Amino acid sequence: MGDGRLFEALDAEWAVVGASPQARNAFERWAMVEPALASMASPAEALRWCRAATPAAAAAVLGALLRHAGEPLGARAVLQAVVPALRTLAARRVGGPRQLTRHTWEAADDFDADVVEVALRRIAALAGTSPTWPAQAICESTWMTVRAALVRSSRWGTFESLDDDVADVVASPARSGAEALALAVVDAVQAQRLAVDDARVIYATRVLGHTPAELASAEGRKVRALRAQRVRAERRLVDAGWAPRPPVPCRLAGAGAAAEG
């Protein structure tokens, strides 16, 4: 089910599930212990509210849902909240250097389904926790895992299951600095040597190419604080065994990017 049809099916399913009596009953129970949900009547209403809310307010609601993602309905609500972002991630399968072509990936399995599967595993891992930015904790970790599989598959020309441990990926000297760094970050997270939030900052600025100013603005943070977090995170990454090869690219493209990073 490629070409975004999986996400369309998820949307259609959610239109029924999100406001069902079972969903309302579960949501009422969650709202009793989650003030962020108190003014809403169903998971469907909570997700609609998130789309119009400020990032911080939406994160509070999604965080409340994530704390109840140990229940299937809670996990489904969180998944639906990040479906738009996952759809965007899945669209990356045909873009960028060294990524897998659409034909090669789909000859083995459906890429959209793999993205959703990885996201569901991430949601399960985060269930009951309270990350500051839950959508990013889910989606950026999902993309790091999928990106590692893309790099690995394009390197050897074969599809390797996303069920494989990403930590088994070895960055060879032939890979670009950005690819090697991406795999090192995934490695460190899988080995629990680097926190997901720290990995997100490194990945967003050093691999995806966002400047610290752009990321800080999106998160409502001060640039200086974000830079300090990245410095600490990169020290942890070095302690975990990653040796940078200068220059480490701050952006994938664009003149003057190194100065911005």
C-alpha cells in the first residue's frame, strides 16, 4: 500500500475510532489525571485542538496522550497525531544523495508501512514517559532509524529489515561525514550512551542541516542554550567512540553553512 495510501487508510480509520464510545470512555479516564485533556471530550477532539495550538500547548496534550500509550487506544492516538509528519518522512524515500530509489525499496517491502512500524515501536518505547517535545522524540528517532536502513541498503544494494538492530550498522570510511555522523548518533542512542533529545539536536543541525537558530526558534528556546546542549551532546558522542573527520558538515547544502552552524 504505497503512494500514501497507508496514511489515507489511517486517517479513515481514525475518523471512526477517534470519536467512538470506547475512545470517549478511555479519554474521560485519562482526563481525570491529565489536566491538559480536561477540557476535551475525545482523542479526536484532542488531536484537532493540537493542530491549531501553539507548539508548547500541543506538546502538552500529546505528552498527556503518550503517558497513556501503553494502552492500544492511547498508542493509536499518538500515532495519528504524528501521521502528517510520518507522511513527510516517507516522502523522503526518493530524495537525496545515496538514498534508496523507490523501485528498489518497494520491490522488497512497502516503505510507508516500515515508517509506521518504526514509529509504533518508538511510541511503545516512550509510553508512560514525558519528553518535552513528544512528536519530535517520535519522528526524529523514526527517521534516524529509517535513514540508517536507507544508507545501509543503498551502500550494498540490498534491503535489510528494519527489525535488525540499527546498532549493527558500521559506518565505513567511504561514507560521507554526514552519513557517518548519522549512523554514529543512532549507534549511541541504541547503546544508551546518548539521550534521544541530545541525539535529536545533533541530527537536526549536523545532518539534516537546520541551523541552531532555526531549531531554537521552532522549539521556543534560546539559541545559546541549544548550542550548549549540542556541545555537551557531541562530547558524549565522542566519549561513546565517535571520532569526527573534519570538517563535519553543518548543512547538507548551501553556501556559508559552516558559519551558521
